[in-house]
Amino acid sequence: MQGKKEKYRIIQIKDSKNEFLSQVESQFVELFNFIKDKDLKIFIIEDGEKKWMNSIKKTIGKFVALFVALDGNKVAGFVTGIVKITPDYLGAEKVGFISYQYIDENYRRQGIGESLLKSLEMWFEEKNVSSIEGQANFMNIDSLNFLKKN
């Protein structure tokens, strides 16, 4: 039995001049607007999305991974992850950290989040991380359930 054909594709952005980065930057703002309603106590500052984007551009593809789900030329969602090193007293191990994930509200509940997360997990495996960590606001039940499920 064939599964339904997905209308989106997942790509990894490795180039700091990629045409889709501006859409991801806008979705970063949408992410913080969304979680603001979940009683998050951390707020994005003015132009914070530009500062965030500049920070990931420096090591994109090396220590930072950015995957996007595309519906044609529209970014339906993204996930970012970073490789960190634990302190010496924890063995100086490589750990993957899921930093941010956002799916446009018009694309939720279609499996895009899972596909993005699986792509990031495979990237972490390529980087030989010993474990993967993530975090969610305890008031954001959807995010908690998503992380538990995946």
C-alpha cells in the first residue's frame, strides 16, 4: 500500500546566503509570538530575529543545522539544532541540542514536525553526538506532547 505523497520536501540549509533564510527569520518571530501566549517569560528583543540569524550563519552546516520544510518556494516550517560539548567533568562529550522548531499554523498536524526532527536527528548522528536534548515550556502542552512522542 502506498502512502500519500507529501506536498512538501525537507532540505538542509548549509549556505549563509540561502534564499529561504529570510522566511525562516520571519518564522522565528512567529514562533516567539506563538509561545508568548503560552506564558513564556523570555521575549525576543527588537531585531532579535536578525541577531539570531547572524549568529547561526557563522557556523551553519558545521555546528549548527537548519532544516526547512518547503511547499514549493514557501517555508512551511523549520528546525535548528546545535552540537555542544559537555563540561570536562561530564566527559567532554558531543551532545545534540534541538534549539528551535516552528511549523506554520497552516501546515501543522501533517507530519512536517516529525520529518524535520528526523532530519535533524540524522545530522546529529553524522556528527557522532552521544545524546540529544531538547526543551519545551511546560505551559506549551502541544510542544511537550510532541517531544514526548518523538
